[in-house]
Amino acid sequence: MRAEVAPLIELVEALAPAQKPALMTAAQLADELQVCSKTISRLVAEGMPFVAVVDSKRFQIGECLAWLRARGAR
């Protein structure tokens, strides 16, 4: 898993100048990270940060990337 996360982080950071919403849905985050929505669900279960909005989860891309980086350093 760690080996596949690093290239994704680099890709998303390279695209940083593009406008991104402050809070993303799981589907938007999956699209941004180029993974399937099941991967997002698994990462949430493993502790990836999210913001609860009513009865759904929203994600801040910067926090998610920081979490993925820290997780990869373990």
C-alpha cells in the first residue's frame, strides 16, 4: 500500500494549482487520488480524517494527503 500511495500524493500535489473544493465527497476524493471508492472507505476505517456533514463524510484534500504521508512514513 505504501508504495502505491507516494506516486498518488505526488500527482495530486502537481495538480495543486487547479481549483479544488474546500470539502470533497468520497467520490471526488477517490477521483482526485485515482483510486476506487472502496479504497476511500478502507482508508477512513484505518483513520483517515474526515468532516461529518449531516449524515455523510467530507474530506479536506490537504488533511488527507498529510495523513497519507504520515502513514507512509510508518
